[in-house]
Amino acid sequence: MKGFFQAMGGERSLDMLRMAWRIIQGMEIKEFHIDHRRKESFEMTVVLESPYGEDDPPYHSTNARDLSLFRHIVTLEVSGRPVFDGFYALQLKESKDTTQ
């Protein structure tokens, strides 16, 4: 949940926040597409897959700031194949309390 609250701190589209919430609920990223043309356009589409058999429509964004949501998603390889997994809180440096 901490990752979701961190994600809400910026200018995010509602569709991408819904996508993040669905990943937290157990959905997995099946497809991820970006089309970007410098100083012209940005479009991102994410298709999720449910372990419960549910179908979600694709999630779309034309807000380039939404790409930063992927900082919360672990990227790894399993048997040499790419996997985007989970939605986690960023490890932010905590400030020290100097009032004591």
C-alpha cells in the first residue's frame, strides 16, 4: 500500500492509478507498450493478466509522467525471459530526527 500512496503524490492519470491498484490486488503485467516521439507524443498501454481469470481492459496513458510508476515495479528475468512483477514502495532515505 505504501507504494500506491507514493504513486498518488504526483500528476498521475486515473487509468494508471487503477492499473497500479490492480497489480497490488494480484494482477500481473502481460504486455507493456510505449510509443514516444520526442517533443511530439507519448502513449503507453499496459495489459494486465489476472490469476483469477478476470479480464481487464487495457490501461492507456498519454501522460509521460505516468512512466515513473514503473519505478515501483520490479524488473527481472526468469529463465532468461523478462518479467515485470509487483508494485512496491520506493526505498526513500529517511531524515534523522535532530530534536532530541
